[in-house]
Amino acid sequence: MTSDDLLARHRAVLPSWMPLYYAEPIELVSGEGRRVTDAQGRTYLDFFGGVLTNMLGYDIAEVREAVQRQLSTGLVHTSTLYLIRQQVELAEKIARLSGIPDARVFFTNSGTEANEAALLVATNYRRSHQILAVRNSYHGRSYATMGVTGNRGWSTSQLNPLQVAWLHSGERLRGLLARLPEADRIDAAVEDLREVIATQTSGDVSCLLAEPIQGVGGFVHGPDGLFAAWKKVLDEHGILLVSDEVQTGWGRTGEHFWGYQAHGVTPDLLTFAKGIGNGYALAGVVGRAEVMESVSGISFSTFGGNPLSTAAGNAVLDYLLDHDLQANAARVGAILGDGLRAAVADLDRVAEVRGKGLMLGVEFVQPGTGEPDPGLTTRVFEACREGGLLTGKGGLYGNVLRMGPPLTLTEEEAREGLAVLVDAIRSCVAEAVTA
């Protein structure tokens, strides 16, 4: 079978709104370490990790062996109507690491479902369907999570089961807060929150759902301390703070284990997904017992926290902690981030290199105007692939190159990928200038 055959078959049976990367889409057939190989036999260094999901990389012996041990029992699924040892053990670890006192954990299959569950809990606890959300956010593809997604390209339905009021994001390049000095932005964000509550809600709001770093939004984030300033206002009204840690959790930022910890505050609920399964479907929500127990009806997730996925999750989390991958993310992320900033500092087409740890974005703009340049971004994206490096794209305007490599990335691999990135950016910018 050729890749062309598979592409034609894909287009014949899958919806057109399910995009494929690259002008010539590739089929990945194997992986090892931080590298993947396509159906044509070409190997790539992976700087996107299945959208920040393959957190440990590929073919990790400890994870593979844990899954094989569970498979050997013949029990892949039992449903949560029975005790599941692997699930309880993983919940104990996550509750301890969450930083939330007297925590309870509910497992789901994806970040979308985790955020949906958090909304279920918050609206039950507060007896209100009013939600505060942040512009430029992304929280999932389900009916309710689309309703709290502040990015028109991903919020594909105008119908909404929730009443949502929108806060300004931490966007540093555009928007009202971007016009202010950095030192004034938290105060302005607090004023914005107070005004939104006073003018767009009836007061009994259930929660504020926010990402410490906006993933799909292009790795945009507000000043450290913003969540704490927001929470002081939220607490005045009894409103819950929900931290969407689907992309920022598990030490990826390097600075902290959870993104919320950069803000000096503990949320009432946090959601997690992606990296904890390292490719196995695993996600969930953690919250204070008082809040989590507020759901009045019976609810469970058929596949969430099943024996196979939680076997993988336990192995992933143990590996992450045993190898101190948070410290590695900080160290190797600095090589990438600092190296990129230095290498492209003279290019007016690069508006910003931003992010923390192994969560980095490069924003491309038109020279002199600061207008987004998604075309240049796509050319750099394609050039990286041609150079043997897989990256991602994102941002509200599709003009941000996104990188979320496995947290096991080595210093040598970081420098290898950096060289490909710099060459792709500089060559594509030079072509754009002469075009």
C-alpha cells in the first residue's frame, strides 16, 4: 500500500474537517525514543509528541512491560462498577501530587471529557450554569467545552448549554492588556474580572475555567501571579477556580509540576490528560472532596481509568518522578528557548519566542505591521519536516509554530532540533524577503 492509497482512502471515509498535517501527509509506523519513522522509511525527531501526549517518547520499556503484565491477566476492561487496583493506586498518587487538600480523582478518557466533568462538578456545586472563560482558550470538542472555548476556529457551534462571560487573555502582542506595561497587567485583568462579573452575570457564577498556558492558542500565557489575583475576586463571590492542566501538567513547564503553581495559588479543581497516558487514553479531574461530592446523580465513565490505561498511567508517572523529568524539561527547554531567541533576534518576521520548559512557540508576523503571517508559518512548518523535524502549529491566527517534545529529550537532541529550526526559520524568512 502506498501513502497515496491511504490518503485517498482517508478522504473517502473521514470528514473533511478532520485535518491532516503537511502538503503531503505522512503515515507514522514506528517509534523509538524521541524519533518516529514514516511508511516511506524516513525517520524524524519528534518535537510535537502526538500533541504533547507522548510525554516519555516511544517504546519505553517500563510502560510497555506494565501494559503487557495487565494484558497477560486477560482483563483489559472491567468497568468502574468493580474495584480496580491500578486505578486506586494512580488516583492516590495524583491526589497527593495535585496540591489540592482532601482530593478526589475522577478518571476519563480525554482532556475534553476531563473538562466536561469539571464543568459538571462546578455547576452542580454552585447550582449555576454561568461560567467565566478566557479569550483565546481551548478546552475541548464536546458541546459544553466548545461553549467555553474562546477561539472561533475551534468553537464550531454557536449553540451553548452554558452562559459564558469572557475575560481578556494574557496575550502579549495584541489586545487591550498588551497595550499596558507588564507591571500593570494583573491589576487590569482583575479590574476586567470585576467588571465582567458585575455586568455580564447575575453574580452566582459557578467557576472560572482557565489554562495556565493556552495550548491551542499558541502557548500564550498571562503574568505569573494572575491566577492568584483572579482567585481573590472569585473567593469574594464563592466562584470556583478550575485550572486546565491538560497541556501544562506533569512538569512540562520545567518550573513547576503544574502550571497553576507559577501563580502561587491552589485551584479548587484541576483537569489533566495527554502525557499521563503516554499514548493510552487517560485523563481526569481532581478536586476538593466537598466540591467533587456535590454531583447529586449517579455518574461514571465506562472506559475512564480502565485497568489497561491506569497500568500505563502508573508506569508513566513513576518513570516521570524517578527520572526527574521536570528538571530535564527546564534544562533542555532552556537550550531550545534561549537558543531560538538568540538565533532569530534579528528577524522582524519573528514577533516572539515564548513558553516555558518544553512548551515553546514561535510567532510569525508581517514585517513592520505585526499582522499574523500564517503563510510563513506553514512554510517553516513544512521546512522543519523536510529537515527531519516534526513540529505543530497553532495560535488564534494559525501563525504560531508549536513545540512540545517528549520530556525525555536529551541535550544533544535539543541542539539537533534547534539547528533544524533555525535553518528552517532563517531560510524561509530569507525567501519571503526576496519574493
